[in-house]
Amino acid sequence: MDHLHDDVDDIQDAWLRERPDTPVGSIGVITRIWRIAKLLDDDRRRTMARLGMDTATRDLLATLRRAGAPYALPVQEIARRCAVTSGAISQRVRRAEGQDLVTRRKSDDDGRGVVVGLTPRGHDLIERTVDDLLHHEETLLSALGTEQREELSKLLRLLHTDLQRRVPPAGG
Amino acid sequence: MDHLHDDVDDIQDAWLRERPDTPVGSIGVITRIWRIAKLLDDDRRRTMARLGMDTATRDLLATLRRAGAPYALPVQEIARRCAVTSGAISQRVRRAEGQDLVTRRKSDDDGRGVVVGLTPRGHDLIERTVDDLLHHEETLLSALGTEQREELSKLLRLLHTDLQRRVPPAGG
DNA sequence: CGTATATCGTTTAGTGCTAAAGGAGTTTTC
DNA sequence: GAAAACTCCTTTAGCACTAAACGATATACG
């Protein structure tokens, strides 16, 4: 039996009290996902600040590193993989370029296209950061046992897949 | 039959391929929560824009409305309930005050304190908005059956409760 | 072919957050 | 009961995003 109770239960109860006919069923999932995402975001921002980085740059470098050699992708593809607009990537790249972490070059195939690649400095930096972060985030989930984590992943995957169909991505 | 596969599986597989010794176990939960939160955020922003509102103002008005009569709370308490800094609330209140949706008055008990209350206009606006939004968000979860939704809520509540202990709230 | 349409990346305006600093009022302590 | 410490709210600087507008190239079509 879980006698666990959180702020989100309060929110749901409050709407039920104030407006008994309003459907409150989505709150338990949606508001909790929001709140957890915010806590994780705040935590990651601080962790990155401690390492002299920021979350946006980390996301950019990690995406390029993960792509495998030669650690380069077109802007459009980075935007898709990071789930932000191409304008956001443009800004991220400009910032990272100024710190010599990435380079831009025109695409060979397409005169409009720009390919962004990791510099050695950028490669180094992400290499030194990614393990730290993933170890740390492992501990953030220690409230959940292996089985609970798998069950949670499975349900979130189902919801994520469906929402991607339902909600148009942030335009490009 | 979970032959389901999403972008997050790709991210996890890519790290495993590129750095076999890095612990990737947290990705399936944390990255998915992030992505889902972003999709929900984008969707809510658009829904609110369509209704001539914005998500920050909605959050403020909803918090006051939910508190019940007389629909007024001190800034500090709003910040806690909305899980943002008091500086953010200060800005939200200033914007909403300009549209005659809320009022500020000095607290009787504490010369430092400020109490923010809904105006009739603010009450009206949130009343007209909240049902629409909750009905809409109900449909966003329709990929999940009743039982899955309850299981998901339960696991998220467990994680949320634990993270609130672990991660310091955004100061303020 | 040449014009219309679409796509790619960038830029800009607008929004909204955190963190940190500051002014004002309150509580604690000796 | 005065000084120190704390709390409350606001303000500011800095970051980062979306949406929309804009040039530049690429593709499609009659």
C-alpha cells in the first residue's frame, strides 16, 4: 500500500473540490511529468554550471558525439534529434563556435545546407562530461527498483510515441 | 507486444555503441520525461495562444482559483505552489496586473508581504479556460488505458516525491 | 527553360526563466 | 532596546527558447 502523497495530489483534489465537474484525470500524469522535468532541468543546469558548461551546449555536443565518426551533422538533422527549432540550433552553434567547440562548413551536396562538426576541443569536453552526468543521473533514480524503472520506461515510451504523432513538432 | 521503438531508444543505443562503459540506464526514464514534457509544453503554449492567453498567466490564475475563496495568496506561497522562483512570480504578477487580471495589496500581518488576488476579470478568464484545457489534455493521454494511467501516476508520484527531497527547489 | 514553390539556415522580436543583488521590514539575541 | 541576522519581494543581467520573416538555393512543372 502506498500512503504516498505529493503536491500534485493536492492540485487534483483542489480542482475536484472547486469544480466537481471538471475532468481531472490527466493531472496525475501530465502535471507530474512537468514537475519532474523541471526538477531534473534545474538539477542538470546546476551540474553543468559546476563543470563550466550549459545544458544547451551539452545537448549539441552530445548529439554530435553520439552520431559517431566523423562527428558531424547538418543543422536540420541536429534540430530533429534535439527536438528544438532550427533557429535554436543556429544560436547554439554560434555560441559553441565562439568557444572553438564546433565548426561550420557548407554542405557539398546542397548549397543551402550547413554541416556542423565537433572540434577536438569539443570532443574532449563532451567526453569529460558525459560520464559524470550519466553517473549522477543514475543516482537520481535510485528511488526506483530495476523492475519499476523498466515498467516506467515502457509506459513512457508508449505515451511518447503516441504524443509524437499527436503533437506537431516545434516548427523548423 | 511491445515492439515499440522511439527516438530515445536510439539515443540509448548510440551511447552504448559509442561508449560501452557508460551507464545508460537513466536515459530511458529521464530523457523520455524531458521529451514528453516538451511536447506537452509546446502543445499547451499553442492551445493558450489560441485562447489569447499564455502558459505563465494561466498557471498564476489557476493557482489562485484553485486556492478557493477569497482567491488570494501571498507571493511566497504562489512561488512554492508553482515551483518557480519568487522573481518569476513578481514578473508574472506585473504582467497580469497590467491586464487587470489580478491585484496586489500589502499584507496586514507582515509589512514585507504582498498578497495577490484574482479580479472578477481574472476569475472569469480562468473559469472559461480551465475546462477546455483539461478536456483537451485528457485526449492527449488516450493512448493509455485506465490501468496503465494509474500505474504511471503511481510510479511518477514515487519518483517525484523522492526528487523533491533530493533536488533543492529553485531558490527564492 | 523559366517561373512558382519549397526547403535550408539565419536573424529578430517577444516571452519567460534563474541567479544574484538590493531595499524594506521583522525577528532574534544579548 | 539596539545591532545582527533573517525573510520578503522586486529588479536586473544573462540565457535560451519559439514564431515569424528573410535571403539564398533547389526542385517541380507547364
